[in-house]
Amino acid sequence: MALISQYEDAAVAFLDDFPHGTLVRQDRVLQWAGGYADGLAEDMAITDPKKRLSALIRHLNEGGRSAGLAENVRFKIVRTDTRNGTLTVFRLRDVVRDDAEDAVNQAVRGAIGPFNRSLRAIDGLKVEELSEEEQAEFSELREGLAADKAPVAHLLDTIVTDRTVRLLGKAGLSEQNARLLIDQHLGLFTSLQKTRRLLA
């Protein structure tokens, strides 16, 4: 549950100048904060420019998600292009929605990544240059990792496939037709296809 933030007034003033959907450069945020000052003076006193900007964004985001604001006003500033120093002001609910929709993908990457990294590392060894004892050790280690990965990959594949079936169900397809469509035309579902490649 969000609390009422002391930075709420600063956040509302920021949103007045940079409405939802606005792309804004980092230097423009610093310039704006320097002119606004009220409630952000402590942040502007930070001498390190990177830390100053981080503090400003953190506090404006805290104000932007304050429980005292109407949902239609609440926002989050997101770094959308760090190389060019570009930020975007998003509606808070849009960020929450995107994070929720990506939660499964993050879980898959987090769960399967260590298996894949270890298997690739073992495959990268010049085993022919190792002693027979070490060759056997790494062969056994690889087999064990692959065996441990299999049930995790199967579970994650089931979760991701079921999620795709639910989304197709919302579009009016029956579960049976959705599963048939996925099996016959996996190429149409790039996200699912990428996940299955990761799980392989």
C-alpha cells in the first residue's frame, strides 16, 4: 500500500510541466528541479551530478506514486535511453501492468539462466586436454545438470504455454483450439518461441 509522500507537491508540479507520455532529457529534469527547488533543495545540494539526478528521480517517483494522488495522476519516471540520457514519464498503472506481464519471462530467465550458463561453461572446456578422471567428472556433472534442468524447464514451459492459452482465450479461442494453434503455428508466438528456445 502506497503512503502519502512528502514529495507529492513536487511530483504534481513536475507532471504539470511534463505530462504522461513525455520524453525528457536528464539535463532538463535537473534544470526544472533547480527552478522548482521547493521540497527538492536537498537533492539539488548533492554535488555529484549522477547522484543528484538519481535522488531527484527517486523522490519524484515517490511523490508520483503517493497515495494522496488520484490514480489518473500517478506516474513513474523511467530511464528509457541511458546512452542519450532520455527519460519517459509513464502512468504508474502502465508500468505496473508491464512489470506484471513480464514477471513470467523474468522468472523463466532467473530460474533457467544458471543451468544454461553452467552447461555452456562445461561445453566450452577443452575436455580432450583433461585427464580421464576429470573428463569423467565433467561428463557426470553435465549429465546431472541436464537432468536437474529438465523438470524445471518442463514446469516453466507449462506455465508459459498456459499463460499464452489464457491470452488466446480472452481473444475468443477455446482452450483446445488455442493449444492446437500453438502446436501448429509456434512461429506466430515469438515470446513463447524465445522462451522455449531458452528452456531447450
